Amino acid sequence: MRRLFAVFCALGAILAMASMALAAEADASAAAARPVLDAAGLGLTAFAAVIGMGIAAAGCGIGQGMGLKSACEGVARNPEASPKITVILILGLAFIESLAIYTLAVNLILFFVKPFS
């Protein structure tokens, strides 16, 4: 029941975000009247980027620590499976680290590309 609830919550979140992400401007004049990002908006963007990067780094650190702990336990219990565990561990750590890299890329886009102007 918990998994079904989690799936429905995730599906609802995806559907709620899709309408905002795929929204189009009603006409060309609305796009031309878009406000320029001022100092307060830039400060909020910087704050959001810092919070997002902090959450991503904390999540990556926790995930990598748990993965390494499990790999060490697996090798300690079954030393013959060490090569397979090592390959899976390295692949998993690469996937986890990609989250932080994607977050950094989004933060750099927010700072330097200036999507609001």
C-alpha cells in the first residue's frame, strides 16, 4: 500500500510540474513584457541555487556513504564476489555523482545564462 501511495504521489507531482514546464505564452506581447531580473530576484536566484546545491551534495554524500558501506559489508561476507561488487559499486557511485554534476550545471545556467532577461 505504501508503494502504491508513493507511486501516486510521484505521478501527481510529475503531472503538476508538467503543466508549468510545458506552458506556452498566450501571445508575443506577453513575452515582450517579461520583467528583467533585478537585484532582489538575482539574490533569490542565488539563494535557491545555494540551497539546491547543498541538498544535492548532502544527498550524494549520504548515498555514496551508504553504497560504500554496503559494498564493504558484501565483500566482507563473500570475498569471492569482490570483482562484481566493485564494478556495481563504481557504476552506482558514478550515477550518484551525476546528480551533483547536473545540479551544478543548472546552477551555472541560472547564474551565467540569465534565463530571466
